[in-house]
Amino acid sequence: MPYETILYEVSEQILTITLNRPDKLNAFNATMMRELIEAFDAADADDDVRAIIVTGAGRAFCAGADLSSGADTFDRDARRGPVKRLPDGRVDYSDPNARDGGGQVTLRIFKCLKTVIAAVNGPAVGIGATMLLAMDIRIASENAKFGFVFSQRGIVPEAASSWFLPRIVGISQALEWCFTGRVFPAQEALAGRLVSRVVLPDELLTTARGLAREIATKTAPVSVALIRQMMWRLSSTDDPMEAHKVDSRGIYSRGRSGDVREGVMSFLEKRPANFKDKVSSDMPDFFPWWDEREYR
């Protein structure tokens, strides 16, 4: 599928999505929003994709929203036409045109069934920083810089980052970065737990691919899909019993699967495992559990 603002390349069961507007420092626009959502849809539907790397072309990861519209950049009425109004004149926030585009991307990444690794090659500012938060593992080049700059633009953090960021770095660090809106270097991102490691620029993609390859070649795809959703969705529940209910379903259903028999026997026979269950067709019957009104 041809894209205008991203590159989509699958090799060795690893999908690399490259933000590809290098002349604009990969600034985010409506086309990039749509294409990223389409790319994650395609990745989830392709059983040959076992892990995803997201990076940027040129010297930036993503410099934030495309500001070419000037003062109207964030004015939805000016750019998309008036958002619907209720009879009393108040904004009808159910109008799709009122939705934040960055949030639509991060929510799609959040629902992804494959491991998502960010390889941050350069500046990641605004939506360039917040889109990273829904990714599972963030690796930064020494050239990377980060900025949650919204307070300096007169707006607020978007892309559901008020949910993601405190969970990743803690409330105090999240507030410091968002209150000040300052741009900070990769080593500060590492100290604040926004990224898991900082590497030399020419080692960034090699490091990310090495990690992706380990996941792609050694793990069961259905297990990875379940683990990803369990970790993201259950970490904020009020009581561990909610996690126990889902764990129990997972252990019961997967314990009877061919993948588990293969995983045990390959270990005992000291050989690589050959997992055959597919995310597209073999997810257990309790998935997705969060769509249920109550546990059965």
C-alpha cells in the first residue's frame, strides 16, 4: 500500500514504520494520522508481522504538529469547519471533528496486538513525544530530544498523554515536564524512565532490530498479544482480583493449546520452538475481555 507520509517495510517478520516527511522534520498532519492508523490496522491483520519498530526519516523523529497553518493550527472550526453545536449553543463534543487526531493514533497503538518499539532518532516534540507513550519500549539515540511543549503553546497535552505519561514516569516527573514545556535531552529522558536506553546514533536501529528479532523468533505471537493487553489494561485496576480473573482465563485457555505443548517440549528437547497459533485466528474465546459488561 503506498503512503504519502510514512514508509512501511516488513523484513524478517519485523515491520518498520518510518515517519517520512524529513523536509518538515516529520511534522504530524492529518494525512500522517490516517496513515499511521491504517499501518497499525495492516500490521495487526498480518501474521507475518511479529514486532513493530517506529522511527523517523532524516534528523528528527517528529517535530510535533505541522504548524504551517499558523495561528489557526489548533483551531478546529477554522480548519475543518464548525463543530456541531447543541440546541443551547454549547459545543457537541460527540462530533468526530472535535476529536484529537493524536489521540486517535495513540488509542490505535494501544489496541495493537504486536510489540511496538520506538527508535527515537532525533527530536520528538509535542505529538512526536506523546505518540511514543503508547509504544511498549522506547530506545533513544544520543541525538534525541524530547518536549511536552503544550504549555508553551497555550494548549494542553493531547494523545491521551495525561493517562499514559504518569503511568510511565510517575506523576511528579510528568507534571514537571508538562508544566515547564521545556525540551530535554536523551539522558534526562533515560533518568526519568521515559526511555529504557540511550545508544549511539549508528547503533539505534541495530539495537531496536535486535530486540524485535528476539521477540519475533523466540516467542508465541498469541502469548505476546495477550501479555501486551494484560499489562496495559490491568495495571490500573483497583484490585488485583481483576487481574487474577484474566490471568486465570489466560492460563486455562493457553494451557490447553498446541503452543504451550510446543513451548514445553522444545525446552525439554533443547531445540527452538515452532509456535503455530496465529493472532488473526487463534486468540482465546475470552478475548477481548474488556468489552464484556461483566465477568461470566
